[in-house]
Amino acid sequence: MVAFESPRRVPATLALLAWRLPDEENEKLVQVLKLPGSYAAVLRDCRILKNRFWRLSEPEIARSDVYYLLQSVKPAALEALYLAADSGLVRSRIRLFSNRRRHVRTSLGGRDLQKMGLTSGPRMKEMLAALLKARLDGRVRTRRQEVEVVEGLL
């Protein structure tokens, strides 16, 4: 089972109950029940996840793609998807993301890149995103490998 914390139980349970509602009905539920913002956000995140479900169930999806599909949604919405999913593959991906992948970070940060000659801005942001993608996909495992990636892109 996924390690979900109990404070998410109420919004996750509500999201699970509303899982099969069409988007319009989901929004009506938020308004009729006058749900607090955090609960409403979980229900809205569930709508997002329902639209991403097909992508999460693709056998050949990259680990970084799973990360980017899941990282912006509330943990309670992930719990609802985990419980509602009839796909073992999707459940496995949610479990892996929740327990490990959401915590993946690069070894190099912005200051490291500045020391290597990059200036702050869009290029640095792109470089950090490329490093995270490489780390998530298993193409780099060490700080040294990250440095090599950056040097290759400069």
C-alpha cells in the first residue's frame, strides 16, 4: 500500500466518492457542499488525473513523464486515483512516485551551474529540468555524471 498520511483521508474519501462524476457534476458538488479550498483543490486535481489516466497506463512511458504527470497534484488526489485505478500498472506507478520518485532531486543546483558559467535565467531553468529528467530516467546517478551532462550541453 502507498504510505498516505491520515489527514488526507477526508478529502481523499470525498474525491473517491466523486471519482466517476462528470467534470460539470464534480464542480457542482464543490459548490453545493461549499467545500473548503483544500478539499475543492483535491476534487479538481482528480479531474486532472482522470484526464491523464490513459497516459499513465501506457506501458512504455518514461519515469520522468510519470513524474511530471503526477507532481503537480495534491497527495489526496493521488490516493483517490490509487484506490480507484483498476490498472495494476497505474497503481504501481503511483506507489513508486508517492514513496520515492517525488523526492528525487538533482545533485547540482543553480549555484553549481553559476560556478560552471551559466547565468540565472531561462537557460539555467532548462538545464536544471534536463538534469532532473536525466536523473528520473536513470541516465545519471552521480553528481559527476550531472556535471558531464551540463558540460556537454554548454
